[in-house]
Amino acid sequence: MHRNFNRNLQTGYGISILMLVVMGFISYQTVYRLLESNQAVVHSNLLTFLNNGFDLTISKR
């Protein structure tokens, strides 16, 4: 009985740690993609700003 309890306890902790590692990896990937997306938005905003600064002949009325 005592060995069975220890085995169940070890299995539970092992599964918990595995789930923690998987969730950490998924979170890391999500943050990494978010930062890449943010850099693309900053670049697009910079290009839009520069284009509007040099192209003063076209305007919406």
C-alpha cells in the first residue's frame, strides 16, 4: 500500500511538472510571436509616417 501511494504521488508530480513545462513553452512561443508582430506594426507605422511626410500632394478632401 505504501509503495502504491508513493508511485501515485510520483506519477502525479511528474505529470504536473510535464504540464508546467509544456505550458511554459507555449507561453514563450506566444510572447515571441507577439513581439515579432509588434515589430512589424512599428515598422509599418514608421513607413506610413515617412510616406505621409514626403507625399504632401495627395490628400483626402
